[in-house]
Amino acid sequence: MMKSIYVGNLPYSATEDEVRDLFSQHGEVTRVKLVIDRETNRPKGFGFVEMDDNGAAGAIQALDGSEFGGRRLRINEARERAERPQRSFGDRPRRFDGPRDGGFRPRENRPPREF
């Protein structure tokens, strides 16, 4: 059976191949996923490794607290992500970002600005 491992405090320069090489010393790695920030497209400094149960236990014990790329790794068994409640916008007042009169007016139909 496969086990997912949380890998924290990774150097931002770490690649999936480097992490795979590190963990493959302890068993067969089936998947490596480094988490990337959606807005900046840069690594967040953590990720997940999937490997068989026996290799995972050995990797967690051997690599937790070890140094990698100048940083001390935090390694533990990944936990299921907590389910977030569905966001409701019903309790917020409505915001209107457009013109208050209800629509778009072409530039030539607008009254001149007064300064």
C-alpha cells in the first residue's frame, strides 16, 4: 500500500528530481509533488512524496530533521486535508463595481467632466 509523506522546509530551489533522489534511498518513490504558489508561480517550500509503506516509515525516521540544501527538513506522514466549509456569499452585502446608473455608456455619450 502507498503512503503519502509531507516534506516541509524545503529550499525554494529544490526540484522534484532532487527530492525523488533523496527519498529513493529508502524505497521506491511513486510520486513527488512540490507545491507552487498560484499567483507568483514560485515554490512554497513544501511538497509531498508518495512511496510504499515500508519505505515511507524508514524515510520519515531517517530524513526528519536532516539537512537538505542548507535547510533542516520536516518530514511526517501526510494527513488528509480538512474539509473546508462551502463559502456562502448570502450573508454579505452586494457590491457593485460598475456605474451606479446601471450600465455602460460609450465615451461620446458621457457628459463633459468639470474640473
